[in-house]
Amino acid sequence: MLTVTAARPTLTHRPRPGFSVQLTLLVAMAFAIPAQLYLAIPIAGRVQAAYGIDAASAAWTGAAFSFAYAIGFLVFGPLSDRVGRRPVLASGALATAVTTALTAAAPDFGWFLTCRVLQGLAAATFAPAALAYVTERAPAARRPVALSLLTTGLLGAGIAGQVFGQLVAEYADWRAAFWPAAVVYAMAAVALWRLLAPGAAGSAASVREVAGAVSALLRTRGPAAVFGSALTVFASFVAFYAVLGRELREVSGFDANQLLLVQAVGAAGLLAGPLVNRRFGAEGPRTLAVAGYLTAAAGLLLALLAQATAMTGALVGAGVIFVAGTSLIVPGLVGLLHELAPRARGAAGAVNTFALFVGASAGQLTAAQLGYRPMLAVLVIATLIAALAVAVFTRSPKGTQ
């Protein structure tokens, strides 16, 4: 007699999508999350009017976020080593959604700044964990291009945030810059949890060991030169667009649509990073970083000359050149630290990103105090000094990269 037994159902796990899908999501969020820093540039005037504050106070709209953002890197980079990349990315996106909504609902300027600080801390979960995830998960042959795409997204947030902020400042209440973003971040939290591979928590170093590694890096000539040079990168980026927008609006009479066009055209410079790295990556990160600084300085000089001669077309072109140079600097500095600090790459990356966004804070505060020509003159000098520091102080002991 035959007996038929019911087959026991087997549990199947939904397969994770391929790395290309995961990278697409991470690049999209690289544009979206840091954009919260840069949208403060065009909406600062609206915040100033809404809360009845002066221009110097309104500059803290971006600076409060970026100081907290920078400090957060020192916390969440090591934390993602301990608990894994996916939990930090997903929970961080959810926290960013909540704090972004709270920012939009702030009843006065004090609460607004407090929420911006919390928002910056929450947003700081993304970059270190995303960079580490791509480094670990990308196939070896695709890793350089994947990292270049991710860093291009982080840089592109500077343009995307300003374009979105400019649209809001012109056509809507300034709080509209935050409500839609909160919804996007909440949706991203779900997508990050569902699509990214869970991974395993690493055997992370203790807090004391991390602090010791950071202290040693700061006392070492090569990494210290990279960190000092990194301070100028986003400082120049934020300050340039802050004074450029003010100059075009107040002196040249540009309307909102023309300002948007200038920012959108400048975004073309972002293509330089992936393209040049693909073609000339073998030259080494030091060469690319120095070339990026010199290119950015050339763009700033052209912007000075174009303003003095009222050549608006040249001014727009200067923005493209400047952004192109910046897109070479960031991956170049990351690659340099990979070579200069092979035993402390996590700590080096955290300090480098911290320096980048401390510079962004300083750039916005300084731009609120200086006019167009003095600001650009300072940026040209700082960029050239940074190029010299990288060229001279990041050589290996044998004089090679």
C-alpha cells in the first residue's frame, strides 16, 4: 500500500538583487542625503526673513548641519565596523527622515538650528557606511569605477541641493525644501534594508584604539597634509557658489531661472571625475589630486577675471572648470590615504571626511562675511597652498607613490 506524505514546505529566502541595483540605490542616496547641506545656500534668505534674523545668523542654516555632519563621521564610521553597514545605513536614513520633518516644523530659529544639528548627525550615517559597503561588496574589477560613481554622487549633492533649494526659494515656502525630502528618506530606509546584503559585524577596534590611530595619523606628515588640504575642498565649493549666486543676483540681475541654469551647467564638471579616473587612473592618486587642485584654482581665477570684465559666459564656464577640478580632488585624496595609511584606512577615511565638511561649514560662514572678489582671492590662494602641500608632503619615502 502506498502512503503519500505531504511534503514539508521549505522556507526560501528572497534573493538579494545584484550589486548594480545596490550601487544605483546608494548613488541615488549620495545625491539626496548630503543635499540637505547645500540647499541651505539658496534658502538662507528665506529663513532669515521667516525668523527675523540677520544674514550672519542665517548662514548657520548650513553651518550647523555641516559641523554636526562632520562630527558624525567620526562616530558612525567606527560604528558601522561594529554592527554592520546595512543597519547603520537603514536606521540612519530613517533618523534623517524624522529629523528632516522636525526641521520643517521648527517654531523658531533656536529650534530650527537644534533640528539642523540633529539632522546633520543622522545624515552622517550615510557616507562612511556607503563607501565601506561599496569597497567591500564591489567586484575587484569594478571597484574603482563604483567608488568614483559614489563620490560623484556625494559631490553632485552640492549641485542637486542648490538647484532644489533655488526652486523652493523662488516658487514655494522654504519649508517645502524639507517635507518631500523626509518622505524620500523614509522610503530609502525601507529600500536600504530590503536591498542591501546584511553582512556581518566586523571585529572593530576599541574606542581607545581608534583614538590612538587618529592621533598617530595627525602626527604623520603625509596623512596630516591630506587632512589639511581636505579642509579647502568643500570650503571652496560652498563659498564659491554662495558668493557667485549673490553676485549674479544682486549685481548682474539674474533671475531664479538663470541661476538654476548656471548651477545646472556647472554640474557638467562632475563628469570629469569618473572619466579622468577611468583614463588616467594609472597615474596615481597624488597626481590626480594635484591636477584637481590646479584645475579648481584655474576655474576660480577665471571666475575672478570674468566678473571683472562682465563676461557672464566665461563665468559660467569657470564654474564648470572649478567643479571638474573638485571632482578629481576627492577621489584623489581618498586614494592617497589608502596608500599612506594602509593599517589605519578606516580612521583615515573618517578624519578626511570630517575635514571636508568642517571646511564646508567654514566656507559658508566666511562667504557671509566677504564679498565676491575677496572671497575668490582667498579661495585661489588656499587651493594653491593645498596643491603644494599634497605635491610636497605626500611623497612616499622612496619618492614614488
